[in-house]
Amino acid sequence: MKTLPKYVCGNYGCFEAMASEHALVLSFIMAVIGGGITRAKDLIEDRMMETVRQRALESCYKSVKIVFSQLGDEATIKGAADMVLREII
């Protein structure tokens, strides 16, 4: 597994730092975890939430809702179909 660089904030692989050289702070209302990993929700949810709490800016962590998609493996194909239909209709 590739080791991510450590940033000045003290975290590894910060989304903001990786997205921009100037580390713009992004603000989300909701983050949806989807795809096959949702099958492991019971195994990863607690640790994932603790890691996010430790590494995210407190104001960002408190304002975002993190949920697991109910679509599972079908999320990708349904999303792709939606994109095609939006172009056609």
C-alpha cells in the first residue's frame, strides 16, 4: 500500500491538500459511501468515523453527515444510467 504524504496539518492524504496546492477547504453537507464497500459497513463504520473525527477540521466534521448508500453494487450502474438518460431526455 502506498504511503500518503504527511501535510502541515499533521494528517496524511488530506483531501483538501491533495485537491489543491493551496489546500482550499471544501465544505460538504453529506458524504455518501457507496459501492461494494458498503457490505463491510458493520466492520468499518466505527473506525472510519473515528478516523474522520480525528483528521477533519472540527467545523467540517460537525456539519457533514456521513452515510452508507443503500444501493450497494448497483450504485455505479444506476448513476451511469441516470447520466445517459439526462443527456437523452
